[in-house]
Amino acid sequence: MNIKSNEARCTSCHAGYGWKGNDFNFADQTKVDCLVCHEQTGTYKKFPAGGGNPAPKAMVFKGNGKTYHPPDWNKVAQSVGRPARKNCGICHFFGGGGDGVKHGDLDSSLMKPNKTLDVHMGVDGQNFDCVRCHSTSLHNIAGRVYTTPASEHRKSLIQDDLATKITCESCHSNIPHKEDAKANDHTDKVACQSCHIPAFARVNPTKMRWDWSTAGKKKDGKPYTEKGEFGKPKYDTKKGDFIWAKNVTPEYFWFNGSIEHLTVKDTIDPGNTVRINQPVGSRDDPDSRIFPFKVHRGKLPYDKVNKNLVIPHLFPKGKDDKDAYWKGFNWDKAIAYGMEYAGLQYSGEYDFVETEYVFPSTHMVAPKENSVACIECHSRSEGRLAKLSGFYMPSRDRFRVLDTIGWIVVLGSLAGVLLHGLVRIFILKDRKRG
């Protein structure tokens, strides 16, 4: 839920050497882990509870029973090169504690996908690696939802070959289809991803719901895990209930490339679903597009008195750390410890609240023949854009005055054609008689 007080475990992916607490020096360049992104042997691994460090000797991690060995430093150092797909995927495909937990469009199926799964990354197609699009300048990696929204740089490489390659328009321009194609009229309001990513998690399942409120149940006095569909855990004593899904249709929002995030200092309304983050954009924003998202739902603990989300201490720092939730399974102690560690107030009263978290979908781009059909959005039934309001969309919406005028024009035109036809018939008959 939060890295605070859980650093030793979280830094398996949050790269850095020795990040175990609040005293970590982010300005110390010797703490930067270059190898995790650049080594190419595939043998360099972090110890899961090592604060970002590999194992100094052969060590067993109790969490999975695996033995981790120290790297062959000479071998991995001599292998450094341009980051490959595996360098990026080892963290981004498995973020959140497992394969496909976070991003529905990023999981291990993208290690070696075919072009049906992703036309850009498919090994039988373009075979792009991650840095082909996520280009860098002085280690600043191009992204969509950081300090500079992609919408501020909707420039094509056709116009400027030094432009940051981060939007579809960068390579395909804002006229990506054949000349006079109706789809070209959509690019000012509809993101390419909305049509070309018909579903995410098309090979591996992704976690769609995570309910922490049910955590803590045991069997025969011991923590347990119960697997469900897809061979994924549907219950874990440490983490609660899960719901997984495959071939998930995205949800759609107006998005200009920026996302607003809730903090633990923000006041929430526990009577409503708490949006931990939300896309920034609107129909009236010229930089916004209709964009596809995975919406991850769940239940998280919050402070009943102060009305804010809380930071529980989950991962034990040692054998005697009884405050960690995964040690004593006591939410009150875990929250009290985590909030004090973060320098925040805790009233001593907690409960759980429904939450939502959005992840933009921009990978798993399907071939054009598998793109979203027009009728899937332009439909009066439950179409893909049924929840987006504030604008008129043909075949989905009704505007009585306009519809009435239209039908009058149609019926009037039909009557005119019929009348004209009848007149022509009578004229021809008169001519034949004459």
C-alpha cells in the first residue's frame, strides 16, 4: 500500500542500494543501481528483502522458499548494454507483488509476444523493445503521466526527428489512416489506443480487485493461500481477497496525459468510493482524448476520525517486529507504527473504504483487423462509451428536436421522390395516348 516502513521489501523493484529507511540519501550516486537496467546476463537478481541489494551470500527468502546467490560481479558488469525488454519487464511486468497485478497491459506475456498480442513488440513483427518508444535524455525516461503531459508534445517524427517518441502520433502522425478515411476525423478527440486496444490481459490474467479488509483469516492457526481461476490466488491471509480477469474491456475517460493523485494527508469521504488517482481532462480541453484505462478496485484501511487513508506497516523488519501486519496480523498496531514512521497522526480508529485506481492502457496494441468496430461505441445499447456524457455521439444519443427535423427531412424527401415519380408516370401515360 505504501513504501514507508516497508522499504526493505519494496526496493526489490524501486531501484537503489541500501534503501531501508527514512535516512536513505537520494543524492548519493553510489546508491544508484545501474546494473538492474543495463546488465544482460539475466543472472543479476535482488534479494527480496535486501533493501535493493543482491544477496551477499547464498540466502533463502522465506517468502517463496527460493535461494538467492550473490552475482558474478565481473560477469554482469562486463555485460552492460542498452536496456532490453527483460530489464524493464522484471519490475514493470511483476509490479505490485506478482505477474499482471498492476497494469492490465503489462505482464510476462510481453516478454516474447506475437504480433497478435502487440503489433509493435511482437517477435514475429516489429519486435520493438521498451526503449524504442520510452527514449531517454540524460536518464530522464520519456513517459506519459509524469511532469510533462504527452499532449504538450503531439509532434510527429515526420515534423521533427528529435521529438520525444511517446505518443502514437509521434510515429503515425495525426492522420494515421488512409486518405479520406473517416477514422482520421477521430484523432482530435479519440486516442489511438481506444480503438486499437480492444481488450487488455488477453493472454495472462490481471488483478481487478484487491480487498484488504478480509486479510488475517487462518487455517489451523496458520496463514494460507487459496487459488482460484487461472491458477492465481483468490485469497491470501496476508493480503485478503482478489478477483482476476482476462480479456478485459477497458473503461474510458477524458485524458490529457496527466493524472491527479490522492495523498494520505487529503480528506476523503468514506461514504463514497475513494478515487486514489484520476485522469485529468475534459470534453472542452483541446489536449484531451478519450482514453482506455484499467480500473483497479478494492478496499483499503482509513482513519475513521481524521478521514484519511493510512499507511500500514506490513513487512517485518526482523524476528521481533510484532507491529508488522504480516507478523501479528493486527491492523491497529500496523497502522499506528506506519503512521508514526511517516510522521502522521493516527486517531486509533480505523475501518475500510472502497477505492479505485486507474492505469492507462497503451500496450497490447492489436492488429488493425482486430481493432474496435464502430458499432461497439456508436450504439444505443451498452456500448463502450455509454458512461461518457456531455457530448452528442451519432447512433448512441438522441436529440428529439434534431431527430424530428431529420425525420421530417427524410420523409419530406421520400414524399417528394414519390410525388415526382407519380407525375412522371402520368406524363408518360398521356404522351402514349397522344
